[in-house]
Amino acid sequence: MKSDTAILSKELPKTDPRVKLIAAKMKKENYKPDALIEILHTAQNAYGYLPKEVLAYITKSLHLPPSRVFSTVTFYHFFSLKSKGEHTCIVCTGTACYVKGAQAILNRLEQKYSLKPGQVTPDNKLGIQVARCIGACGLAPAVVIDNDVQGKANAEEIIETINAKTGII
């Protein structure tokens, strides 16, 4: 594992469009430390998660202590330090969805893809997540695949949709 000093000294490629996007956001915010959360949102949207090298770049650019950036990232549930996968499948486990079969869907996904909630396939194609409630109780059980809500879901239809989107068989 890289040391913190190695991570802090590593430069991100300035030609990477994601880095350009983050740099533009920081410039727009006049490099104000108070804009940290907005800048982190931009970075997370660009990468899908927050790699350590990106956090180091933001830390250095905003002249903030690494502890402040890291504590902000770990405090807010929205931010992730791990990739959630190129494609995501979020199974709602709220009461209505649970009663209508969410656990059976999770069990089948685990069996099919050998993934537990919070894990990602080795090729980073698919990540499985759970949510306490997505607010679609009338559609229970509900599953969100790449931001598309699938209502009254059943495991086999979910697997077909995932396979079609990811190319996994």
C-alpha cells in the first residue's frame, strides 16, 4: 500500500477530463475551503467514487489538512472511497420491499454473481448495494439498476436486465 506522502506527492494527469472538471469547479469556487462538499460532489460524479489521489489533489489545491477532507468524506454517506461498479444494482430493503421479497432477490443476486451487498465484481462491471428505503413502496419490491427503478421486481427479470446492461452472462 502506498504511503500517505507518496499519495500526496503523486500528480494527476492534467489532460484527464475528470481532473479538468474538478479543477474548473475549484476555480469557479475561487479555491475556497468552504466549497469542499461541492467540489467533492463534482469529483465523485466524475469518478463514481473518490480515489485517494483525487482527495490528495483537492487537499493540496484547497490548502486544507488531509484530516479535514477525509473526515468530510467519511462523515457524509453520499461519498464513497470504494468504486461501486460501472453498473449498480440497488435493492430496496425497506419494510414494504422486504415483505414483498427483497431478500429473495438479494439471495438470488448473491448466488448468480457471487456478490454480497457492498461488493463489486473483480472486473468492476457490477456493484450490488442495498438501500433502507427508496420511497417507492407502492412498487415493492423495488430495485434500482443504473438509476432506473424496476418496480414489482422479481429476481430473474433483474438478472436479465443486469446481464443486458453489463454483458455479464
